[in-house]
Amino acid sequence: MTLDPASTARAIAVEHGIEPTGVTEISGGVANYVFRLGPRLVLRLPRSAAFAEDLRKEIAVIPVVRDAGVRTPAIVAQSMLGAAERRGGAARGQADSPYVVMERVEGNDLVEHNATGAWAEVGREIGLLHRIEPQEIKGVPVDAGADGRPVDGPVEQGYLDARTAEWLAGWIEELGERFDREAPAVLLHGDLAPQNIMVDDAGRFAALIDWGDAAWGPRAMEFAKLRLEDVVRVLPAYKDVVGVRFAPGELEAAVLWFHLQWGLSNLMGPPRPGERHWTAPPAGRLMGVLRFVASGPPEPWDKLIKKVDLWV
């Protein structure tokens, strides 16, 4: 996809008045090569054609969310085109793909930092995001989220016994009756996860990053990549900002519905060792639900747990 990511990064750095020695690769990016360009800028180059489309989407969506007041790094320079479409690009050794240069956010993500005070700010930011009026944003799709009976595949493949599957199916059905499945779609970040939430050295919220999975979809789906104990911290501030009146337990039921749906759908997935995200293991999200239920969750979450009579 790129002629040579490191050479490309050095060439783009020079265009911004930065010496090639000021270019440092940041490891760990799944969708993009990421390079620091000096002390204040970050360059992102997609690793494949599929990820190039995600980057084009980010270039389109970031100005919209920044206009809404959502804190995310500003775009400093960009190219929506590949080198063949960009005059002189191939000759300079630049990417045969789009790229984006952005402001650098000082701080750390929340994967390995217990910045509990940041969660309320995350809720406020997502509330602002979900207030954005429906509009055409190039490359941003509509995502229905989930449907059907997610227990059937795991039973057929031997990952789940039939008796447990029926209990889970009943739980999912009960949760689905507590919220409006036809509610209007909102603009989603799409990958609201600890690795995309930045905090400063004092643990205060700094920015949301990585908009490559942005979509229009059900608001509760936004919270399916956060641990449920963190969702508990996020939702009060979210509700204060978003401007929607929810019935008691309505939004919480929808969030739990997505955790169970996606957890069961991922149960048959392959192992993914070495990935930082807590949902990477096939059973990760279901174990997250188990951990949350075992913690004695607060209201209204405690009313959403389906009891089971083991002797029936």
C-alpha cells in the first residue's frame, strides 16, 4: 500500500519543515503505520487498501465532530488521493494511499492507566457526538449493529450447551423488549475503547482518537467496547449532555444487550494473542459480563440480570 512507510514518513516530515531524524515510528497500530513527526505532529499511513478507506472516512468525519465540540486532534495536512493521483507523489517516495498529519496528543491511553476520573468526561464527549444532526458524511455507513439469535452458532459448533443457550437467548430477548430497536441512528465513534481514549499525565481526559470505524447506528452500540464497570461511570454524564429522555434502565438494557450479542458472536472466533484490547480473546466480552454481574452492579443494572432456577 505504501512504497516504503519509513521513507514516506521522512518525505512528508521534510514538507513540514521537520528533519528526517525527527521521525519516529510508534508501534502497535493495527490499521495504520503511525509516526511522530517532531514533537507536535503525528502521521498516519494505512496498512492496506481496506484501511485506506477508513482513513478517508476519518478525514471526512473529524471536522464534523470537532465542529460539535468533541475533543479530538485537528488535521494539519491530508491527502485523500494515492500517489498515482497526486502530482509528484510517487517520485517523492510518498504513500500510494491517503495519509493524514494530525496534532499530537500528549499523554497515554486508558489500556494500562486507571484514570477513573476521566470517564465522566468521556460521557460528555460522547453526548456531544450523539447530538450531531443526521447528515451525509462521505464514507460513513449505517450499521444496524446486531440481530438474530447469537446462541445458535455456538450450540451447533459445540461452544455452548443447549440449556445455557436457551437461558441466554431468553435474557437477550427480555433485554430487547426494554428499549426501542427502531430508534433513530446517531453518529458513532465506532471504536470507543480504552486504546482510543487519551488522558494527560494527571489522568484527565485529553482526546478521543481513531475515527476509522465511525458509523451511523444505535446509540447503545457505542458502549459495547467498554467494560461494563466503565460504562456505569460514563452514562450519567452522557445522559446529562445528550438531550434524550430515557425510561429507567432503558439505555442500560440496550448496552447489556449488545455486550451479550457481540460476546456470543465472538465466542467462536480465533485466539488473538498479544492484542491490547480486552475484547480480543474470543470469550473476553462474555467474561466481562460475568465479572460485572459478580460485582453486584448498582441500580438499574441489578434489575437487568436474568435469574435462573438451576433445578428446572
